[in-house]
Amino acid sequence: MRKTKLFSLSALAIVGGLLLGACGDNKTEASADKDKPAATIALITNAGGVDDRSFNQAAWEGFEAWGEDNGFSRGNNGYQYFQSNNEADYVPNIDQALNAGFNTIFGIGYRLAPAIEEQATANPETNFVMVDEVIDLPNVASVTFKDHEAAYLAGVAAAYTTKTDKVGFVGGIKGEVIGRFEAGYNAGVKAAAKDLGKEITVENQYAGDFDAPDRGRSIAQGMYGQGADVIYHASGGTGSGIFQEAKARNEAGSDKVWVIGVDSDQSSEGDYQKDGQTENFTLTSTLKGVGTVAHDLAQKALDGEFPGGEHQAYGLKEDGVDLTEGNLSDEAKTAVEQAKEKIVSGEIDVPEKP
């Protein structure tokens, strides 16, 4: 039976009270609801798009929740997204958003950083939000996540689940951000294997793309074919191919294989049919509060409290990242909780680089 309860990310429901709470003297307070300045928000996606079931989708869902809370609808007088098919689309999409009158523009993913920095410099009266990278400009609010901490927990979960003692990691494009996922996952597997008195190997591969499901499936075929039975992906839309391969193998009746999702709860991606019953192969998912951040910063812009020039990093201690309970065994859940407590207390220092 599929379980989707979260370990403790419920605290994100109140993270608005924690996120970027301090406002400098240069920020204008709204005197009353009727005096709130107009705010329209635009999302510039990376290549994954708003339906990537991952990073962009989480942000877009935050936009939709913000719109519902404030009575705004999708469009130029409320909120809108601009789909980027590749890096060449970033600056033109920001230009479109500016020309349409949006006054708070979100860049989702570190690959947008050069475009956001260029446009924020050229448009100092516009608010910009940079998610997953830091830009030191007075009109840019920067938000990063300690993805390596959640990935460490995923590694622990994988080690306690594997029956073949072989697991995999699939990244989108090599770089500092995805490197944190790889480093944390590998460290978690290694530490848990030591506790279990086992030798567990990790195969790490990169697809070279965040929107290449066929490539993701090809990599998964190779990993599963060589004996891995758990794959953790940090590859955006590329990960859908990994889910496709796992579904095909599980429905074919071979030994069960698992996928660990990323950025949002990807449990629904793991449903499959076996012997007339619906089963699930999403072991768990690492979470990052992108949607909550998007909602909160949009609200701060609306309230005249936009935290330009500030940077906040959110990890397990700040409830900015976490892990779903998913299909973990009781033994795995206990190990994950213990690891989480040690990370929060500082007893475990999770590496950020592979």
C-alpha cells in the first residue's frame, strides 16, 4: 500500500513565518490591505517546464496557491509562467515578462543565474528572485537549499532497501547544485552500509540534460540491467524516463526495482499494475520547499516587504528540505530519522561536493 506521509516537512506550512522574515530599513511596509502595492509575478522556467513533476512544477503550484489566496488569476494582472526550451530563451522570456508589466520575476534553477543577473542589473526597479543560486544585487532575493542533506537521507534509505547491494544515482547536468545531490546520496549510502556491515556500490551517471526522458530511460536500463535495484535521480524531466523503465520492469514481473524521486513527492509516478492490483515502486522522494518559497516571496512582494539583497539557505534544520516516508520499511525509517537528528544537531556534516 502506498504511503505518502512526510517525515516533518509539514513545518513548511508555517515557513512563511521563518522565510526571510527580517526586513531591512529600505523596505516599505504596507499600512493596510487596501494600501498594498500592486504585484504581478512571473515564473521563468528552465527546460523542464511547469509540468516537470519536479522543481518547476513545485514553484508553479506555489504561484497558483498565492493567486488563490489573494484573488488573482493567471495572466498579466496576476501570475504567469514563461516556458524556456533552452538557455537561449531565458533573456527573451525575461524581456517578455518585463514588457508585459510583471514586477516580480522568479528564475527557477541555477542555470538562469546569468540571465537574471543581467536583467536585474538593467532593471533595478523590478524585483527578481533567484532560486538555487546567489546573486548579490539589491533587487534580487536569493534562495538556496541544502539538497545534500536530504540526499544523504535518500542514500540511507537506499542502503536499507537494496537487496543486490548495488544502487544508482542519475544527475541531469554536472555542476555545483547537482553535485550536492550526488555527494549527499553517496555519503548516505556509505554511512548506512557501514552500519549494516555491508559493501554497497553506487553507480553515478549524468544524462547531460534535464529534459531528456529517453536518455534517462537508457541509463536506467543499464543500471538495472547491471544489478542495481534502487536509483535516485536529480535530473528534472529526464527522470520520467527512469520511472518508465522501472514501471516496465516491475510490470514484467522481474525482481522489484525502486526509484527515489526528487524535489517533490513523486509517489504517483511509481504506480503500476501487478496481478490485478495497484502497487508502487517510488521508494521515497527528497523534498525542497520551492513552492512555499515561491508563495512566500510573492506575498512579500505584494505586501511591500520584498527582501531584495538577502540570501537564505534552507536545510533539514530549517525544514527547507526533507524526505517522504514513501514505501520505506520500519528499519529504514528508523535509520533515516536517526540520521536526520544527527545532521540537525551537527553530529553529521554532509559533504556538498562529490
